[in-house]
Amino acid sequence: MLDQAIASAPASIGNVAVGFDIMGQAFPAAHDTVVATRESEPGVRLGKVSGLVSSLPEEVDRNTALAAASALLDAVGNPFGVRLDVDKGVPMSAGMGGSAASAVAAAAAVNALLPNPFSTEELLPFTLEGERVASDPVHWDNVMASLLGGLVLAAQETPAKLAKLTVPDGVVTIILHPSVKTETKAARAILQREVPLKTLIENSRRLATFVAGCARGDLDLVRAGFEDVLIEPQRKHLLPCFDAVKSAALDAGALGCTFSGSGPSMFAWAEAGKAAAVEAAMAKVFDEAGLTAKAYRSASTEGVTVQPAKEAA
């Protein structure tokens, strides 16, 4: 048994263009890190907060990390209490899965303190309870990707069934995070509750094509499927330079480009040899629009990682 454990969970890309609410991708160019320390007093408490923010809510029902840890401890009978120190490396309200990363890191760190820890995949229900703080009803895309790593499809919710997909070899993911914020709840509120049958068919066509391209490592299929005809048209007005950024990325050789999650960050897939040019093209448009945009780039898609911090006496 351990007195203390550290877990680091990556940022993530919700939807991955064509998989609205059912597909997510881990993006380890940014992480949230949580240190869980065993305490004798029952309950879950917030300790030190560092990184991109200096404070977070201290109430369990307002903090995704605390809520995930609390759900996990409730499931095992609350054998001890914990203090969570949170280092935020994933920006908030950015469309990069910041709330999910905190929930995943917290659940994984506390899990490492248990005498009989759950498997990584078994942590999903607890991380979803953490994410529920930020979005209710809860959405799986960011959580499952940050937890398991890679490109993940929510194949079934009840009972839970996740399918790991493969990002084709040589593909690099680029994210540009502009200096504006988009609240997920507000971005969902503008979505139509009904869509034309033709739009549904075209979205299904692209989703199937994208998944087939990933499975076969066929970049031509990936490119053909990498277009969101369902959600993007309803949200792109939230970022006035959206069309220009997307066009610049595609002109520079990107396989596809759209919002990361609900935005405002935009992401693109590109072959390794074209990644720098795609990033530069996107950054140039943001700059011309008067927006400072932080660039992230990663060829890796690892999920949550855990390390012991201190052996129990």
C-alpha cells in the first residue's frame, strides 16, 4: 500500500471531427497532474493548486477531480480520506478536455492507494462522475480518451463497451488554442435537436469512412471522411476566423481541420512532414485576426500514467 501516488492525464480532443459525443483522442502535449495523499480523516479535500490556475472550487460537487475521487472511494466503502494537489496543465474552457483530465488523473491517483486497485478501464464510471460536474448529462469522449489513450470509440454505453482505434502511422496532431473561451454548456445549447435526414446520412458516411481509413491506415480515406457536416456548421460562427483557419490548414496539406471539442481551440491532423507548415499556417491566420494562439503538437496518444510517490511505512 502507498501513502501517496501521482497520476498524469492528457488533454483530449472530443468528437474528433465526425464522432460527436462518441469518439475522443488523447492529446498528451498537455497534462493535468494530481498528487493523492492518504489521510486518516474520511472525505476528499483539495490541497495545493498550481499550473495554469491558482485556485479551483473546494466543493466536491463543483470540482471534477474531487468528484471522481469521491465516487471511487464511495465504491470501496471509504476506507480512508485523501488530499488532492492539482497541477493544471490543460487550459480550461478551451475544448481540450481540461475537466476530464482532472477527473481521470484524480481517479487514477486515488486508485493507486487502494490495496486492490481497479484496472484502468474499470475507472471509467468514476471518471464519468467527475466529468458530470462540468457537463450533465455526462459525455464520454474526452474522459475515455484521457483515461485509455489513443483514439477511442464509445461503442456502447450500457453495459459500457469501448473500442480502441488506431491513429495511422506518421500522423501528427496539432492544436491551436486562441485567447478566447467557449463554455461547453453554451456551445451545446445552440445545437439543433433535429437535423435533416440528408445531413444524418452524410455524417454517417464520413464517420464510417474516417474509421475505415484509421483501421486500414489509408490516409486518402481519412481525408475523405475528415469533415464535420453535422456540428461544425452550427458552431463555427462562435469563432469568426474559423473558416480562414480551416482553409489555411487544408491548403498547407492537413488531412482535416475543425474544432477540438466545442472549441474555441482548433485541431488538425497532418502527415509528419507537413505538420510544421500546417501549424504555421493556422497560427498566421489567428495572428492576423488579432488572436494570440498557443500551439501544441504531438505524435503520441498515451493515456493516463501513474507513479508511486511514497511507500507506506
